[in-house]
Amino acid sequence: MRLRIASERPVAAPAGRSAARHGWPQALAVVLAASVAMLVVAMVGLWAAGAADLPKGAFPPVVLAAVVTAVGGAVELSGNAGELARTNAGLTVVPLSVTLVGALAAAGGFLRPLRHRAVAGAGELAGWAARIAVLWLLALVGLASGARHTFAVEVDGGTLDDLTDALDAAPKVGFTADVPQTAGFGLLWLAGILLLVLLVSRGAPLPGRLLRFQASVRPAGYAMVVLVLAYVVLALVIALASVVARGHAKETLAVVLLGLPNLAWLALTLGLGATWQGRVDGPFGLPVPKVLAEVLRTPDVSTLNLRTVTAHDGRWWWLAWVAAVLLPAAAFLMAARSPARIRAWQHALHLAVALALTMLTLCLIGRVSAHYGLSLLGIGDLGGNLSGELLLEPVLWPAVGLGALWGLLAGFLGALLARPVHRRGEVAG
């Protein structure tokens, strides 16, 4: 492929026209599209989960809080139970369905004005990204400012109910978004999305100095994006089949619109041999298949991997078989999109790095932690519906190592499978 590099004088006019095509109105459209998409998905998902029944107008702030956490923001929980009682609570979870929708909307809007071009100046790309970032920052501040509310927690009738009334210790729980932290992590989230678009999309132009890296980076990055999206599509098909077979359409809709990628990417990591540690206690529950819930609901922290899951139900070996099919398919796609001059061992290295980074990312964003407790007169956490814990954490670095090992094997196999496919470039002598 030949690239014609124009002189500096003729470049000025096209750059001006490019800036006109992606100025402030276009940046506003990108931010609005991402924000509205995330708000709609979060609102419908939380409605299906029953959050619309929360008291005293809590539903809109909860929707805003879901969007805040979806982009990496922080929501702090607080509790108050009168003078003689205390509450403690914490929550760490990312609704990845909301995250994914926002990422796709932002990526599509960023890429649209840059299509059909091979090269773009670094200043032009930075200016276009900066316009989006400024408006996104304003949107983050608005979302985080509205994500705050306090509401009472109902206590079961009986002695405990009478005691809390007598001591004026009716528990209340509130949440407040951390505006500075939300703004910081939200901007990092946006930067990661825009960088990923430039890394994986053939339609994204690059500065001339970076063109030499696209042959090694873009095919592997694109293959990983296709892999994780394929798992989401597969999980969606399973969810729809479950609705047809068992019903519970509203509950399934809530899972799909809030946490479908959480489950899909957990399945990906488990299929590749990763291990998670977790525990479910009290009224909390994970929207996961029954066998996973059984593994996690134990007195102590449990180990969640293929061995423990298949010990409960041997049919779950299908996780490994799915990984064994989809990963070589992604490797084949990577090799088929790469120039023919790249050797099989280079494909293996490229996919090993890409899959290791993918496993690292999926493990970090898939963590779940939640707890709530109430104590009266300093006497421990009361049981029943007033305390509970939910935990799901990856065993991180072994998972990353497994990703690199799988990438080496699949990358080499994909290169062999792609040899008969016509590709760009010539094999060196």
C-alpha cells in the first residue's frame, strides 16, 4: 500500500475542513449519545430489577449512581441508625452492560468523522479527543452530583423492630457519588475507549509515525474485541433461551441490561482456567446460574474455577470447550487480517500479549464486593436481613499467565490455519 505524503502547505486546508467536520457540535453529539444510551440501559435494567419501587424518589439517583459506577466512578455508602446504633456498608461492582453500551456509543461517535482516511495528524486527533473530553467532564460532574440519596431500611417485625423503635435506631442507608474521583476515573475510562478505537479499528487514521505499528497491534487488538463481544452475544442467546424455557422474563431483562458482560467475561476467564475466590452470605445474591451460587454460598471464602464448578455439575465443562473453539477462531481472524510477512511465532507473541492484557482487564473490572451490617449498643452485626456479605475476587496474576500461555498456543495455531487465506503483502525471502 502506498501512502502519498503531501507537503506542509497543502495540508492546512484539509486540516481545517477536518476540524469543521468534528468540532464542538459533533463532540456534544458524541457525549449525549453515550450518556443517553447508558442512562436508558441503566434505567430499564434497574426498573426490571425492582428499583423503581424504592421509597422517596430514590429511583432517579440510583440510575445516576449506576451510570457513575459504570464509567469507573466511586459511590460511597453511609449508614445512620440513631445514637445507640451504627451501620456499615460498602459496594464495589461495575454494571458492565451499561459500560459496554456507553463504550460502543462513544467509540462510534469518535470514529465517525475520521472514517475513510489512512493518516491524521497527532494534533488533529488530540484536538478532537480533547473536545469530547471537556464535554464528557461536564457530563460526569452532573451525573455524580445527582447520584445521592438516603432512605430507610425496613426491619422485620418482632422484638428487633420494637427495639429499634424504642432506641430511635431505625437503620438508614445513603449513597453519595465522589465527584472528583468520578471525574478522574471517568476521564480515564474515556481515554481508554478512544485509545482502544485507534488501536483496533481499520477505519481509524493514525499519525504517520505510528503507521508501522498497526500491522502488529491492530489485528491482535481487533481479535480480542471480537472475542469478548462474541462471549456477550453467546450469553445473550443463552439468556433468551432461558426465558423461552423457564420464563422469568423481567428478572432476565435486569441481568441482561445490567450485568450480562459480567457473567459472559467471568465464563471466559473460567474457561481459560482462571480461579476466582468468593463468598455469598445473608440476603445478598449474585445473578448467576444456580451451580455458581452453590459454590459461593459457604461459611468461608470459596474457590471458583472449572474444577469446583464441574464437581457440582459436570456439564459445565462446556466452558472449556467454548474457549477452545472461540480462541483459535479469534487467532485465525488475527492472522487473516495481518500482512503475510508476519511469521507464525510473531502471531503467537502478539496474541499472547493481547490475551494477557485482556485477562488482566476482565479480572479487574469483574470484581464484586458488597457488605452491610447493623449493630445495636455495640453488640456485633445483627443477623437476619440486616447483615450480609458478597465477595468475588480473581486470583489475578495466574489468570494473566494463563492468558499469555493460551495466547501463545492459539496464536501459533491461528497462523497455521490462516496460511491458505489470501492476505496483504508478500512473504520475505
